[in-house]
Amino acid sequence: MPNRAMSRQILTFAAVGVVNTATYYCLYLIFLTAFPYLVAHVLAFVLSMIGSFFLNARFTYRTRPTLRKFLLFPLTNVTNFAITTAGVYLIVDVLHAGSRFAPLLASAAAIPVTFVVSRWVMLPKSIA
């Protein structure tokens, strides 16, 4: 893939990530008013992941969202989910740093892995 196209995908993925993170964080804060932080995290994560699938299909990879891709897309976030969940737990329960900003801090480490795996799911023929 030419560098220009890959650069566009990375920038678009980052922009979608900003929207997704904002959506996640807003949902997390809303759910945090009614649920423990881990439940709030899981609910916000699942809902924002669904939105991320459609935004990435349309804008990042410019591909038609199919049922197969939709069903595989959660696999792209397994590592992200594990890293962010462990990070939220570490920040809140081990470091006692509070639950409001923990998800934002924990999610940064998972971004590169999520891009590589989501690209593989969305464009399986372009990656050898």
C-alpha cells in the first residue's frame, strides 16, 4: 500500500479514535452515576465499539460494513479491552488515583495494536 494511502488511514483512524474516545468517556461518566466503575467501563466500551466499527468502515477503510466484518470487529478490540481494563483496575484499585480519568490514561497503550488488527479485519486482502 502506498505511503500516502496508509498515512490517510492512520490519520482518519486517529480522528475516529478521538470521536470514539469522547463517546466512550461520555457514556462512561453517565453509566458511572448508576453502576460501579468496571460495569460503566464495559457498557461504554461495547457501545462505543459498535460506533467505531461503522465510522472506521465508512471513513478510515472506505469499505462496506458487512455482517462478517461486524462479527469479527470485536476481536480487534480484545487486546484493547484487556489493556484498558487492566489499566483502569491498576489506576483505580492499585494506584488509588480515582476512576474519572482512569480510562483515558489506560487506553493510550492499546491504540497501535487496535489499528493493526482492525486494518486486518476490515481489509483482509491488503495485508499479507
